[in-house]
Amino acid sequence: MPTVNLSGMTVEALMDLRERVDETLHERRAELEKQLERMGRAVAVVGGRGGGSVLKGRKVPPKYRSRSGETWAGRGAKPRWLVDAIKGGRKLDDFLIDKSARKRRRKRRSKR
């Protein structure tokens, strides 16, 4: 690309150059926006998922257990058995599963 001596150009020539640069930049921007729009559609079609959580649907080990064997992982709404027990005077910590057992289970399941 040839170098241009801007200080030697007339005001009219500088204004003309500025207009050409602006037009070129606007055209280039329009091209890039079209490409991004096409890529966005392609990614949406290929991905098939919206902006949902990465953790949604992933199984986690239970964190709380009742005496009758019902479990809850600590995600989402509290189950009825736990709500009823808390209303009856029990504490949430009373239902915690032993953390060392969860760690052992996690180590066994890990494939990394």
C-alpha cells in the first residue's frame, strides 16, 4: 500500500479521503455483521441448546437423608419430608450425610 503524505494534501483532498475511508469502514462493518449473524444461526442450530445451565440434568450425590432412606441432593425445592421434619423442630443439619462417605463415593466414580 503506498504511503500518503497527508500534510501535503489540500483540505478538499483530505475531506474526500475521509469520506472514502468512512464508506469503506461502513461496508466492511456490514459484511462482518452479516458473517456474525450467519455464524450465530449456525451455532444455534448445531448447539441445539439455549442459554441453559451447564449443571442442569447432571446427577450429584445426595447431601441429606431421612431415617426412612429418602434423599435430597440439596438442589431445587426442599422435599416435603424435609419441610415437615423442619416444621416439627428438627434441623437441616440433622439430615446431613457423612461427608467422608460422599468423598469416598466421589473418588470411586471419578474417571479422570
